[in-house]
Amino acid sequence: MVTIPNILTLSRIFLIPVFVSLYYFQPTYSITPVFTWINFLLTSTYALISATDYFDGYLARKLDMTSQLGAFLDPVADKLMVSTALILLVDFYPTDTHWYISVCALIIISREILISALREWMGTIGQRSNINVSWMGKMKTFVQIFAILFLLYQQSFFGLPSFKIGVTLLLIATFLTLWSGFIYLKKGAQNF
């Protein structure tokens, strides 16, 4: 079904290769990162991808254009978007000095795979509606997006240290990831 929300969701998926390409066009930074247009475009592209995540759901509800295709594609696009960004951040920040970014990325990506599998299983037993997105999951996504944006930006953000803000938000997002994952697993366990 071709609807505006589904087009926005598909655009999120199709912008991922653009995002990855921009990442690899970044210059190598010294100890002090300097502003570059490539980094600005990279961060802006991720911000645009993230904005479509909000608008596709909002428009689907507002215009009563929800569809099974949209319900399937939206979480797939989310997981592709977040996983890709986290893998690139692990690539960018050296593991020997920034190991915590790798650990957070591993936890977040593992949770996404686990909850996707749980939703799939719940769908096969006719209980998918029991595992709908919770407010905690939405909060996790919101914090995660801003963590990734700050870590991608790398330069000072209006005098604020982007890296420190990004790491703090990533740690919070990881905590919310574990918490919301536990909530989903608890709901799923009721069907065993």
C-alpha cells in the first residue's frame, strides 16, 4: 500500500546508504576535531532519517493510514537505522580507549534482535498485540537518537562537549534498552 507514512518509512531505509557513504567520506580527525561540511551533512542526514521515524507514525495515526506494511516496515527501518549508526560509531571510536561505546552498541543491537524475535514468535501464536511498543521503548528510542547525533557530530555544540553529552546519553539509552527489554520479555513470558 503506497501511503505517505510508508513512503517516509521507505525513505528512511533508502537514506541509510547515503548516511554510510557520508561517514566514509569524513576526513581523519586529529585530537581536536574541526568543523567539516561532510560531518555536518552526515549528522544532518541522520537527523533527517530520525525525523521520518516520528513523522511516519504521526501521519499514519493522524490521517488514519495505518497499514500492515507500515507496521512491518517501521520497526525494520528503526533497527537498520540504529544498528548501522552504532556499528559506524564503534568503527570511528577506537575500542581500546572507548570500549564502553562498543559494549553499549552490543547491548542495544542484541536487545533489538531479541525483541524482534519475540515479536515474531508472539505473532505466530496470535499474541502480537500483547507486545506493542511501550512508552519506555519510545523513550529509549528518543534518547538513543540524540546520543547517536551527538556522537556523530564530534564538534562542540554551541560550546557544549558533544562527545561527553553523546556518551552520557548513550549510557542512559543502554539502561533504558535493558529496562524496556526486560518489560517486553516479561510480557512475552506470560505466554509460555
